[in-house]
Amino acid sequence: MKYPKPFMNKKELLAMGIPESYLLRAIATPGQTFALRANPANRTSPIIFDTIGFEEWRLNDARTQGKAKSIRTTVA
């Protein structure tokens, strides 16, 4: 997926058609390094995504889900 900017906020990614639940899951993933608050001291500060790191996570997540799906279908 191509992103217009190297850093985008959550609203911009939502406007691209990425579901909010998917972005929230990405933010909550333990050990992720691609999403952070613009001002960590402010709870309402916008969340900024490093789109390169987010895309790597998204591709890895898709592979992981595919593997889990194949394992789930092969066990009787």
C-alpha cells in the first residue's frame, strides 16, 4: 500500500479507508514502534504513525493471520 506521507495521523489513515478498529489494534500491539502521540504528556494528543513501520507491521500481521487460518483449517 502506498502512503502519501512518511508520517500520518490517525484521521488521515481513516480517510484512506483503514478501519479504526485495525488502527487501534496496531497501536495496542506490544512492542510496536511505529505509532506514538505527538505530545506524550497530553492524553488527547493526536497519534502519529510512521507509515513505513506501519506497513511492515500490516504485512507481517497479514502473514500471521494467514498462517493461523491455515493451521485452524488443517486441524480436525
